[in-house]
Amino acid sequence: MDSNLPPLVLVDGSSYIYRAFHALPMLTTSGGQHTGAVRGVVSMLRRLVADYPDSPVAVVFDAKGKTFRDEIFAQYKAHRPPMPDELREQIEPIHAIVKAMGLPFICEPGVEADDVIGTLARQASSQGRRVVISTGDKDMAQLVNAHITLVNTMTDTVLDEAGVQEKYGISPSLMIDLLALMGDKTDN
């Protein structure tokens, strides 16, 4: 594959939703519909599309329901609080806007957005295609390699292999070990 092609941009839509919801004040329409997450997600997507004008951009979301991880470990994410109603009511409008923007919308039942993003990124990378993953999720740093970088639109940071080494003190190939040793309270 031609490495001169613009990078494939994979957006962690689920990460965007939570980050936008918690970063912005409680915005509502005159009818009381909450819109802060909608506004934040749309702003981040517009900026990303502007930053990568020639790149194909796909937005990946977590599907409702259990994943294969729940089958493996019944207590997976058991301590995570339920999604606030003010956020839940914004999910469908966000999905509709992503589709209206003409961006591929991916939501695969039984797996998390991270799994889909990881699979697509590895497939493209193995073919020599550059990939940009837009997320704030540190778990994704394990995917970084010569072809895959992370972009955090909220902090304006880009993590390539050297960036992961600088930020975490280890190479991307060791991130999975670091994360396993650290544990993650949100995943239980």
C-alpha cells in the first residue's frame, strides 16, 4: 500500500461523548433537551475533519449491551456508575449527526469501540497505511507503532512511539503490561 496516502482517521466516538459531556457545562435547548455533549462532539469532529481534510474518517461507538468481556469476567465494569440520563438522551442525536455529516458510523454489538478501532488500525497498519486514532484513552497507546499515532483533540497532543516513551516511560509494546500491572478501577 502507498504510505503517501493520507492517514486513516479512526475516532473513538464513545470517548468523545464522555469527554465532551464532562468538559462542557450543562447546555440545554429552550425545551430542556441537554446538548452539551452534542456540541462538544460536533466541535471535535469538525476540527478533526479540518485537520485531516484528505483522510477517510470513521467514527466508532460502543454498542448497547454486553460484550465478550462480560462473558469472560462477570464483574467487568461492575463498579462503573450508570450513564447519567442527561448524557443518555444525547446519544441518539450524536449518532444521527455523525451519519448526517457523512462519516462512516461503526457500532458493532458484542465488542467495545476500542476493539473495533484496534482491529481496523492493526489491519491498516499491517498494509503500510498510516492511521491516526483520535481518543483520550490511554489504553490505545499499546497500538502505537511506526504507522499508528494517537491524537487527543482536547489537549492538542499527538503520541507517536517517542511520545508514548516520553509520557509513560516505556515503549508502546509494553503498554499492555503496564496497564495489566496498574489495573483499572473503572474496568474492575
